[in-house]
Amino acid sequence: MQRNYFHLHLVSDSTGETLIAVSRAAAAQYESVSAIEHVYPLIRNEAQLDRILVALEDAPGIVLYTLVDQTFARRLEAACAEYGCPCLSVLDPVLTIFQAYLGLSYTHRPGAQHVLNSDYFKRIDALNYTMMHDDGQQGQDLDAADIILVGISRTSKTPTSIYLANRGYKTANVPLVLNIPLPDTLEKVKKPLVVGLVASPERIVQIRQNRLLTLNAPDNSPYIDKSTVTEEISYSRRLCGRNNWPMIDVTRRSIEETAAAIIDLHRDHTRQRDAL
């Protein structure tokens, strides 16, 4: 399939994370087209905006922006009209709905969502905990976790843990290895939600083969033997079944989709625990 490209300019007076997330979600719907992203974060003065207008003239394309300074916004929109670039303020429709419903005017504060409040420090605390409890480290402290992920090698435990930590959940992950004892505390935890991650043998073998290639390891290792991998998966399923731990098949799930499912399970787990 031939792939076409277009310029996508993302202009923000904050970090630009909102624009990146929205634009990539939209661009993902077009299989044969890819965006050449030009990201301009922390636009706070005229000189910065001038450089963007020059870039627009050199490489016209779609422009998405989040600028609370209306003078900057009007200059950007005027330039887009001159260069034939479609232009949209991503937050304006959302702010309009909020204002209509709440009956309140909004404050024009760049980066207002990035403040050093309790949620921010909760995420930092969660990240610290998660990094210290990656891959079975410090297993004696598992009951302090919000979520514990278990699974055999290459089931995306670490990236999923980090994603959950960024959402404010203290997340430990414990590898399941045949004939290797689990931490004594794992099957005794009361507070955390324990979730097993599993994937198809074919997917596990594929990922492990790619991993071995990067390490220049021999290709006859039991690590990539399908029957051994199948046995590992069976062990994982038996362990989760014995402990009534929910399992999620990550074969065709993104990290984000897996994390969303885990957060739903954690919400139910917390509700049930608090009801006792």
C-alpha cells in the first residue's frame, strides 16, 4: 500500500501532550496516510510564534493548537488563512460546553493542568514505587501496591506497570518462571488487585525470538520453544485460577487497552474490598 504524507503542526502554550494525543488518535483512522509532526510546545512570546509562522509558510498543513492568549490565537489563525492551512483550536469546543453547563467563565492559564498538587505527587510516588518493584524486586513490600501484575516473560508487565504508575497506581510486577518459587508475600496480599497477563504461545515466541536477536543469543534456547512456552502459559493460568486472580489476554491489546481493563478491575476490586 502506497503511503502518503502530510504536515501536521501542533502549537501549544503548554507541553503539547493534549494535541499529540488527539491528533494521533485521529491520524490512526487513516491507514494509508502518515503525519509529519511539527510540535511547538511552550509558546509564550511573539518571537516563538514568529518562527512557527515561517515554518507554516515553508510546510503548509493541518494546524491544531491550544493557545489561551487570544492575540496569539488570532495571529496564528490569520496566518493559516493566508497560507491555506486548516486550523482548529482543540480545546475551544470543550471549553464552550463546560462554560455553557457550568455558567462560569474559564481562566486563561497556560498549562493549568500541570500543577504541583496532590495528584501530581501521587503519580511521582507511584512511579518511584513501581520502578523499585519492577520484575519481582523487593517482594517483601507487595502489600503496599495498588496493583500487582504477574505473568511469564514478554507479557508486557513492565510497560503496563509504568503506564499505570503514570495514572497514579502503585504497580508491582512479578515474573512467573517454571520451577522458581514466588515471593512468599504474593499469595498473602490483601489490599492490592493481582492481575495475570497472558498471551498466545505464538505471540510470546515471536517476541522472544526478536529479543534473542538483539542479544545475539542462540536460536535453540528453550526460551523460544513453543511447547515450553505453552507449559509456562498453563502454569500461569493454573496459578491465577487457584488464587482467583483475573487474567487479561494481551495478545492483541495495546498497553493502553490493557491498562484501561486493569483500571476497571481495580475499581471493582476497591469497591468490593471497601464493602467488607
